[in-house]
Amino acid sequence: MATINVNRQGVGTGITNKIFSTARTNAASAVTDGITGEFDVQYFTSGRTKRFKRVFLHFDTSGITGTVTAAHIDVNGASGVDADPNDTIIIKSTAFGGDGGTALATSDHFSSLDYSTVYSSELTTWSTGNNEYTLTAAALADIKNNDHFTLAIIDNDNDYANTDTGATSDIGIDFDVTITLDYTEAAAGYAHDVNSVAAASIGKVNSVATASIGKINSVD
């Protein structure tokens, strides 16, 4: 697998409000662009107080042009691991201006989120070591097709589900350990039919793997 380091990272702390939907959909009360140290992804609820904390990441994927067959995001856990529930998920975002060139804004906290485009499977465990988010087909396509891959890590059971479970959910991230995007790109090879056989069905031509063939009989 190839690896790309995170290009920009930021966090947002939402407002506190007694109404779930208000706390969820408002702009952040504060953001930190270029975060270091530790920060939580959280849905906090206690009595009449509710609050969301979210993490935003940008990766420069301009160098990826081939089909991405698999990918994951590696995130290091902070020193303390909170007990369940601590389920999180990655969704698409347009934070940082969409291209990583703009500092995280308080409005990015909710308005940049695309809840309809899920970038990872739900992660249901958390550790102080490496935590791996397996990326979805939607994420793989955007990594290939776009120069910028921007995402948000959010609470799953309350935030993504848009349901107040009544339970605080919390994970800690150590931003002093570099967050990475690890991906596998399909090998490029001869991409034309041979003797009426579709290129996708051909593994070798005259015992030579298609990934190693640039031309056949001087034809690209």
C-alpha cells in the first residue's frame, strides 16, 4: 500500500444547547485549525446540556490517477480510552474550502458535512494505539477522481444517525501522531481487447502479465 500524510487537520467544538437538533446543526462555538495534541470526537449529553465535537481532515490526492481498490485511514488514539459507547464514522466534508487551502471555519462544523456520503464503515472499538477506518467505495472513487479528499470523523450513534440516544459517546485522538491515508492502486497495463477478448478478462499475453505490457506489435 502507498501512504499519504494528512495535509490539514482541524477540530470543532459545538455549542451547548438543551435541544439536540440545535446543538447538532449550529456552527461551532470554537475551532482549531492545525490542531496538535489531543482532542475528542464526542457527543456529550448531561441533563439539559448537549454538545458535539468533530474532527476534519484534508488529504492531497492529486497524484492518484488509477483505480483505487482499497484504502483506510489510520488514526492514533489518545492516552485515555473512554468506555463504550464510542462508535465513530467518517463522512464526506467540504471543510477547509474544499481544497485544503482555507483555515477551518466555525461554519464548517455542520454546513460542510455530507451525511449522505459515507466514507467509512462504522468503527465500534477504540484503542490508545492505531485505529483503522476501512473506506467505502464512495471514498475510493473520490480519492481517484478528485485532487482533494476532505472528510469528517463524527460520532455514529447520535450525530450520524440523527438520534439522541441519551448516552455520551467519546473517543480521544492523538494529533501528534501523523494521520495517514493508506491506499492500493490497481496496476496499469495494456488496456485494449486482444483477439476479441476484453482487456478486463486478460491477465497475460504470451505469458507476459498485462501490467507489464505497454504496447503489442507497436500499438499502445
